[in-house]
Amino acid sequence: MSIDDESSSTPMLRIVRGNPSAEDVAAVVAVLSAAAAQPLNHKARKRSSWSSPHRTLRQPLTTGGWHASAHPR
């Protein structure tokens, strides 16, 4: 595929409303090109223990808590 083939194909970006300057179009093209160039990383990150949902749950109550606290382990 040559450069001429690419220029004769349909445009990748079409402005349908407004009158953007050349700088505006260049900024949009730069942002879209950078977003397309970055590989998508869909690997799940390991969740920190600080953000774990079980931390929001109350711990179960045990019977004899005051009594057990008086005896060293």
C-alpha cells in the first residue's frame, strides 16, 4: 500500500459542524493517535488489602470476650 492509496481512501476523521483551525484538528489527531498507539492492559491488578471489601464488614462477636481478655495467651 502506498501513500497515494491511503490518500484516495475515505477519510478517517470528518468534521461535521463548526470551523476548527488547523491547530484544533492537529490536537484531536494527536490525542486519537496517542490513544490508539497505547496497548490496552486488561490484566486485573491485585487489590490492595486496604481497599478490600471485607474490611467494611463487622467482625463477629465472641462470647466471653471480657473474660478472655483477662487471661494472657
